[in-house]
Amino acid sequence: MPGRTVLVSDPTWDNHHGLFQRAGFKTATYPYWNRANRSVDFDGMVKALEAAEAGSIVVIQPVCHNPTGVDLDERQQAAVTDVLVAKGHIVVFDMAYQASAPASTTMPPSCAATRSARAASWPIPSRRTSRSMASAAAA
Ligand SMILES: Cc1ncc(COP(=O)(O)O)c(C=O)c1O
């Protein structure tokens, strides 16, 4: 898979670009944050994920999004999951701050992202760190 493009949110944790590029991927962004409204650009995100080539690699931060601190609500997460499944995108969940959020909203199977992913029969790794994230995408 190296050489392919990994889609990350705009904005994202800066190191996402560096670590995937270092592993041989290109990086590009999908809209996430509406700076004017100071809220998630949900429509922009969905449109971009729909427009992306089928089978794209997409990094999703389902909880405690870095750097905005604002997450999709459960309805939005379910809608995004529908798009990810319909397009056959390859998803890398980055839940680096899962332990910092209320357990009831983040821990599998309660986390909306992983619950909807489970419903879609995705395999959910227990934890990925920055050291293993790029190799997960490369697998
Ligand atoms: C979004 C995000 N992913 C991954 C990491 C790195 O996590 P770890 O130190 O567990 O590899 C960080 C750390 O700041 C982060 O903000």
C-alpha cells in the first residue's frame, strides 16, 4: 500500500502527515473543522469521503479529536460510517485520547464509532499507537 494516499482530517495532529509520509504514503486532507462556525464541518467531511476514490485509506479520530477537541455526535458518526462502508474505505481509528474521555462515551462497545464499525463487521484492533499506525495502514 505505500505510495497510496492517506486521508486525514483538516486540521489534524501534525505528526499524522509526517508519520505516514515517512512510511511511504502521501497524505491529503478531508474537511473536519468549520473555522467560521467553530463546529464540525460535517457536510464537507461527508462529501469529501464520498468523493474520495473507493478503498481510500482514511484516518478517523472518533474521540477527543486533536486538535479541535470536538467529536462527531452519534448520528453523525453513524452517517460517516455508512459512507466509509459504502465506499469500501480502509479506516485507521486513532483513539489516542480515549482514556481521557468519559468511559461511557468512548470505550468499546459504547463508543459510537466502534459500535457502528462492529455493526458493519469491521475488525477493531484493541489499540494502535503512532508506532503501529503506519504499519496498520501498510498491512
Ligand atoms: C491524535 C494523536 N494520535 C496519536 C498520538 C500518539 O499517541 P502515542 O503516544 O500513544 O503513540 C497523539 C499524541 O499526541 C495524538 O495526539
